[in-house]
Amino acid sequence: MPHQLSGGQQQRVAVARALAPRPPLILLDEPFTALDASLRAELRTDVRAALRADNTTAVLVTHDQTEALSIADQVAVMYDGRVRQTGSPSDLYHRPADQWIAAFVGDANLVDATAHGSTAEMRLGTIALASSHQGDVTLLIRPEQLRLNDAAASGVSATVRHYLFHGHDALLALQLPDGTRVTARILDQPTDYPPGAHVRLTVRGTAYVLPGPALSR
């Protein structure tokens, strides 16, 4: 009976009822919030497939960044009542319009550096740039770009502040010798890293130079 449905079941029925008439445009306002994580991911996939099958445009309002990045073709980031940037999920994640969006969309390391054309020097070493620049810049380095090496290997020394295990990955809060704090995401190292442990870091890939003035050095 309707009154016997759980909150999550009621929400799924509401989504199905909204999609059933096959409207050309639908507004989804936080449609998956009452669901547990696995069911939320499953329903997101089903709703996206249904919308594509019916060629329906949907406007999805959400505070869940993972949800926005995984389901949308175009994402608009709003702050203080105005749109700060629109673009594909990949554009927002890899090429944010400013430092605020870089830190808001996913985890981010904002690192000051000195650019020399196609490369830049920073506290984490030398890194290739996605585009040529000169002078003081602020780089966006995502946590998954930082790799942990054995203490005897090359790289920059760092001390573990926090270790957060998520199952499919782990997030490490680290501090460099000069006090700079960075975050690393590790996928293939099952080792636990207690606070105070010493590791060495290297950076892979290229860095994106963020628009706007460089961070204070």
C-alpha cells in the first residue's frame, strides 16, 4: 500500500511517475537524496538511459558533485545567485574558470609555481604544463596526479596528516617540509598510512594553469 512505502521507495515512484508521460522537458530537484549510495548510483544510470531513450531534456538541481559530473552533459556551477561557469563535466574538472571552481568541483591542490614555457617549477618538483606560460602562476593538480613512492625512492618528502579509506580508493592529507598541505588519492596501494608516517611524492601528467592572479608565495 502507498502508506507502507519507505521514503526511498516513494522517491523512486515519484521519479517514475514524472518520467512516465515522456515530457519534452523535466525538472529534477534533488531526486536521489533519500536513497542509499548504491541505489542512488543505479537509479542515476536508469534515469539517464530513460531520458536519452525519449530524447528528453532534464534540468537537474543537486548539491552532489559526483551526481552532477556523472549524469549531466552540461553542468552549470552556481554561487551567490549567479552562474560562475558552464561546460561539460570534463571541462569543469580539468579546466575550471577560476580558483574557486577548481576547489569546489572535486578535490584540488592549488600550488604556486614559476612557469618557463611548457614546464613549471614548484614545491613538488618540475611538471609539464597543459599550455605555455611564463612567470608566477597557480597550478591545479588533482589528488590522483600525486603518486606515493617508497621512502628510499626519488620524489619530495611529505608527512601524513590524515588517512581516509573509502574502499575503492583512499585520500591522504599530506604536509610538505615547508608547511604546504596537499592531498593525494591512491588507488592501487592497500597499505595504511598512519598520521606521522613519512612518504615521498612524485607528480604525473600535466598541470593546468588557473586564470587569475597567482597565490601569494
